[in-house]
Amino acid sequence: MGVLKANIVLTGGPCAGKTTTIMKVKDDLEKRGYHVLLLNECATELINGGIRPFGENSVPVFDFQNEILNLQLYKEKRYLDIIKKLPDNTKCIILSDRGIMDSKAYLGQEMFTKLLSDNNLKEEHLGKQYDMVIHMVTVATDIKNKYNTSTNSARFEDAEEAIDLDKRTSDAWEKHKNLKVIPATDVIDEKIEKVMEIIHEFLKIKG
């Protein structure tokens, strides 16, 4: 049976560098003997699959977030189940591009509470499955001219919307017991290095 060493979420506003960072972290941890299970962003998966809350043939935002929630819960359960089937003492890391609480940033408290009620969930129970949440602040907060949508076909927010969404995402996760914040910078390697330092410290990796 595999052993889950950490369940880590990377979150933040659009154009924060999450996707690039996650792949670098995955490569780094695998070189150190960890088996990394990568849980890609559910919203991007749905949007690229034709289910979107904007444009032609869009679905209401609430229904879109409901699909994200259920897809996230399903994938997280499947990953935990598969870890049990891995060889004994396999050191596993679940690395997620966003987590359950991100939906609150898009819905606001009232609609998020309704979403949870419709799915028989309680907010105080959510997020506890994650050992650490790393919030990467969007580049739009300090360097608006560096913000762009070209790196993600599912990104549709402008710079001002990205800044607002980043703040709401931060607020959504603020009560997590192990929330780390990586400030904005236009040098992605600096962000990646800081994320790796935090993860190495948490896993007690030396050198």
C-alpha cells in the first residue's frame, strides 16, 4: 500500500504561474523518490471540453461551479483510492492545481453556501484534506503589462478581474491551517524556487 506523504494545493489568481510551477515541482519531487499524482485544474478541463460559464452556449456560473465541485471531489477520491493499490511504501504526493475552496472565490459566500448545501457538504469540513495550500499571487497585481491570457486557452479575465479574483481566492482559503503566500513577480523562476523551498521544508527535504 502506498503512503500519502502530502496533499498539496497550488492556487491563486489567473496568470500566477501555477501550471508551470506544478510541473517543475513534480519533476523535482520525482527525482527525489516521490510518486507525484497530479490533479489538473478542473475548470480548465471542463472549459476545454466545451462546458463553460461564458460565451456562446454557456451554462450559469452556479451550475459550472457545481460541476467543478463534483469533478474535484471525484478525482480526489479516485487518487486516494489508487494510492492504496500502489506498491508498499511508495511515497506519494497529491499535487493539485486549485482545490475545493476556489469555488467560493467565483460564487461569493451566499451562493457557495447554497452549493455546499445542495451537495450535503459543510464549509467547516472542507479543505482539511489538504496538508498545505500555496497561494501564488497573480502577476497582474504588480505588473499589469505582464498579464496575458495566451498561456491558458480557458482564461478569459482581464487584468482588473484577475486582481479581484486573486483577492477573493486568498479570502476563500484564509482559514486554512497551513496557507502560504508567494508574492507576485515577473520572474517565474523566483516563484518556482520559493514554492519548492516551502514544499521541501514541509517534507523535511534537505539539500
